[in-house]
Amino acid sequence: MAQVALLTSFITDAGYGQLDEAVLAACEDGLRRLVNTAPAHDELKFDEDLLSNLALVINEHDRQLREVRLQVLVEASELLEKRLATAASARDLFSSRRRSLF
């Protein structure tokens, strides 16, 4: 879920998003809180607001995959790979919210 949220955000930052910025921010904040408060060996508990926002983000990501130029998708994926490579833990994935592909 975190990867989809980040990819959607990166593609939106590149100018190819139709989802309200507040929804992306709320989704990323909800995922950050979930990761930061999750017990080490227990099930994750998604609250209703986060689930609603995730559904919107997933639908937007699906639209982006169908309609956005491949080069933009590749650049977003490369940016995600860099973020994953430098993140010490899942908590670091959302360390800085807004990024730009260009």
C-alpha cells in the first residue's frame, strides 16, 4: 500500500494527478501513523478514514497506469526504488512528503 501511495504521489507531482492533494496527504499521513504505531509482531489495524483514502488512491493509481505516458511511470518507479534503497525502515518511506520527478 505504501508503494502505491508513493507512486501515485510522485506521478501526481509530475503533473498527472486528478486526486485532491488533501487525500494524498491524508493517506500518506495515515500510513505513516500506522507504521509508527504498529506493534512489531501484531496485525496492522487500518482505520476507516485510511481505508477510504487508500481506496481513492488505488483507483487514481489505476487510472494513472492506463493514461499516463510510460516515461513518467518509469521515472516514478525509479524514484520509488531510490527511496526504498535509502530508507532504513518502512518508517522512513514517508520522510519527506512532497517530491518532484523533474
